[in-house]
Amino acid sequence: MKLSYYPGCTLKTKAKNAEDSAIASLAALGIELAELPRWNCCGTVYSFAGDEELHQLAPVRNLIRVKETGSDKVVTICSFCYNTLKRADLLVTNNPEKMHTINTFMEEEIDYEGDVEVVHLLEVLRDDIGWESITEKVQVPLTGLKVAPYYGCTLLRPQDIAIDDVERPTIMGDLLKALGADIVDFPYATECCGSYQIISNPDFVSQRAWDILSSAVRRKADAIVLSCPLCDANLGQKQKELMHTHSEFKGIPILYFSQLLALALGLDPEVCHFELNYVDPQPLLESKELFRH
């Protein structure tokens, strides 16, 4: 199976550990992610201004790129990219007048008609491959590894673009269970990490990070698992600060779900780029006899 793939900006730089491990894992599962040609930044944050079509040009142009490949479905890995593309598609699909305005403005592009399905990689793993099929391919079960799935905002809100139940999502936990890990349920799994408040209000993000991280630690999680590069940055970068302000806090590794998927499939650890993780997960993985050099 071959699927059109939109990478976004961050996965080409600071989050290569998410992208490379995902692409290698999907290949091992029989799916080729074909990167879109001439993709551009999705705009990162979905515009809340209902009358400002200009901010929808970037995501809609990427959906047009999908159409140009002859595909009607595009896969994302970054949660923010998923949220922005999905919401832009829904906006213009449900509002023909806005769709007409955007198509008229982008007169050199083919028209977008709301005919591209935006999906997250977790949905591909669940709906196109299936947990049982993934379990059959596991070479290194994540036995004894206690992980806390963290969803944050952008996979679940607003409700009409959610990839799972908004209040009690299980999709990431189901994947990790299929890989052999033990799932730690914690109350901050769907709470916002503070997002871009890290720029204007870093103290607020510090408090959010402490709430999320300490909650997972109290429930004996070995690591937090997520899919969003911004969540990864906020929860990862803040740990050194939190170790100074909370002497009892010793830190906790944060991993992309795709890194653990690659590890469980027995792929070369180099595709996981563990050196890019803010907190080195290798000592933990070695202690569980999961990391193979």
C-alpha cells in the first residue's frame, strides 16, 4: 500500500526522530509513505478568525498537492499538522462560499473541492493495518515497559476532527499494548501542555509541564509517549528547570510512539534518533533489555 504523506516543517529538523522511525516502521508493515512534492508549511496554528480566509491558503494548498498526485487521502505524523489540515478541509467543505473565495484567490492552482481525507498515522495503524497484524510483526516486545500515553489537544479537539473518543481516548494505548507495553492511565493525558504560551508565558508552561510530568511519575510510568513535537519540546525542555524547582523530580523520558513502534519491530535503533530526545531514553530501554546497539 502506498499513501500520500505530508511531513510538515518540524519533522525535517528537530523531530526527525519521529519521522524517520515512522517511515521505517510503516515500510516494515508494508506501507510506503510517499512524501508530497512541493509541500509548504501548513500554517502551524489553525486560524480562529472565521472571516480570514487568507490563513487557510497554506493548508488548502497542501491538500491541492495531494490531489495533484492523484490521491484522495493524506497521512500526517505531527499532531499540529493534522489538526490544521483537517480543520481547514472541514471549513471549506462545509462552507462553499469560503471554498470559492480561496479557489478564486489561488487562480494558478487547480480548484480544491473538499475531496481529500486527512488522517493521522495512528489512524492508519488502527484502521488500515490493525492491532493484531502489528502484534504479529513484533520482534522485540516492550515487556515490562510502563508507558503513559499523552494525547494533548490537537488529536482530540475540536470534537469533529478527533481521531478517538475525546474524553477517554485509547488509540495510542491500544498501539502500545499491541507492542507489549504496560499502559499507565493518568488524568493529564488529554490536557494541554501550554502550546505556544511557551513564548509569551513560559511560567505558565512550566506549571503545565509539572502537572503533566509529575502526574505520570506518581503513577509509576517509566516514560511518556506522544505524537506532537510541540508537546515534546515543552515537556522535554522544561525538565531541567523542574529538577531545580522540585528536588524530588528526577526526570522522565519522553518518546514518540513511532520510536517505540520501530524498536518493537526490531528495526535498527539508528532510525529512532534517540540522541534527539530531550531526555535520553536509552538507559531506560537498556534496563528493560529493549535497546539493542
